[in-house]
Amino acid sequence: MRGRVFIELDTPGGSPIRLFRTARHAHCSRASNENRLAEWPRRDAVQAIRKLVYVRDRGRCVACDTPLSLNTYHMHERLPRGKGGEISLANSEARCAPCHIGLTGAHGGRRPRFSANTPGGSPR
């Protein structure tokens, strides 16, 4: 089930708004009780949330208001996943590259880590 994740939908059969870490978290959530839980391929779920974040932020960087492209903007999680954050519409925002990974950006010049599935990425 590595390539599939449980997601919370905004309405039954609607758009994904949050990815759950585990099946247990998903089935214990309010989304499960309200029939707003689904299982999707992870790539499709993240891409759908990415599009919603881009539209919500009007295609502009939230830090400097620079116009962005849907294909090149950075989706930044306000709370990192290791510290209670999640890939969700509520926790994510659109950022340009300098505001995301630049020296004064959200990651303080730290180099991004890409997964082995990312072109040019390496295994962790």
C-alpha cells in the first residue's frame, strides 16, 4: 500500500483536503464517520492538494506576492511533517523558490531533499 494513501475529502466524493499518515489515523478520524474518507494513489492526492493550494493563494507567493506557475511553485507546509504537520490544504501555502529555500526563506538556505522517485533525486 506504499503508493496509496487515505485522504479526507471536503465533501463525500469531493476534492482531497488532507492526507493521513496511517490507515489507523484515517479510520479514527471524523472524516471516516462522515463518509469523507477515500483511498487514492499518493501522487494523485498530493497533486490535487497542490492545485487547490495554488488556486486558493491566487497563483502568487504568500511571502512576497510574486506570480507563480502551477508547475514550478513550491508547496510549503507551515508545520513540518516531523513536528505534527501534514500535507493538507490547511497546513500548506504557495511559495516562490527564494522564499521557500533561499537564505532568508522558510528553510533558511537548507538544501531540499528529494525522494528517489523525483527526477535527479537520490535515495534517502
